[in-house]
Amino acid sequence: MKCDRKTLCNPCRCGTAEGERRKADAFALLEARRECYVRRGRRALLAVMLDGDGTATADDVRNAVELPGDLDPRCFGSVPGVLARAGLICRAEFAQSGRAERHASYIGVWELVNREAAERWLWNHPDLPDPADVDLGDAVQRVLFPIQEAATPTGDTAGAAL
């Protein structure tokens, strides 16, 4: 329901702008924390479109990308947004999910808009390694608080200040 501003109302509940902002914030957080899996989801979505009839859904992403057991699949909600904003895909319609755990809910059917750009996106965004496989090299643990000592005292030096 659109607010006509002739009656008193809560601006946060008028229209969908606040809801869209909150959704975007949540997806950005999910994407930042689950970058490897979100990237795989985007790659899977485009691959299904390029190899098939030019359409794909979240069901296709879930079927193609394996998540660790402790990871919430809602992180895939951020998959299509970046691709749509880049003009690679657009939402064509809604269809019922074929995944039993979705309880026949409606999901977006995404359609390929620009094949060449999608292929270029895949080339420029290769798969990322699993988070556990990332080599930290010579990375050091950073100090949490400015007042902390950078080095932790060892057994030999711990009592030296006494």
C-alpha cells in the first residue's frame, strides 16, 4: 500500500524502500562472509543459463554448489543481484521451487540478457578456493586493542617483571 502522506504514518513502514535497503544490507553481509560460495553460486547460475535454455533459478544453484553442513543456504540470496545490476541477467518470472525443503515456494526465474558479457564475467571471476584451503603464508595475528602488547610473554619472561 502506497502512503499518501495525508494520514499520520510511520515512514519506515511506507512503501518498500526500507525493506529493500535492509535486504541489500543483509545480502552484502552474507556475501562478504561467504564470498567463496556466493561466487560459486553466481558461476553456477551463469553456467546453467549458458549451457541450457538461457534461464536458471535458485534451485539450479543449490543443485550445483555444495555447502558445508554448518552454512545457511540463504547466503545464495545475494547471487543474482550483482549479475542483474551488471545487465547480465534479469528476472523473467516466478515459478514454484522443485526442492522439497522449499515447500513449493515461489522463486525467481532468471534469464540471460547478454551472453558475451556473461562469458566475460565468468572469465574475470574464477572459482575461489575453499576457505579452509587458503594459505595464510606469513600472515601474523593482529593486535585486538591498542593497549595490548604486540607480543605475548613467554614462560621465561612472564615473571621477569615481578
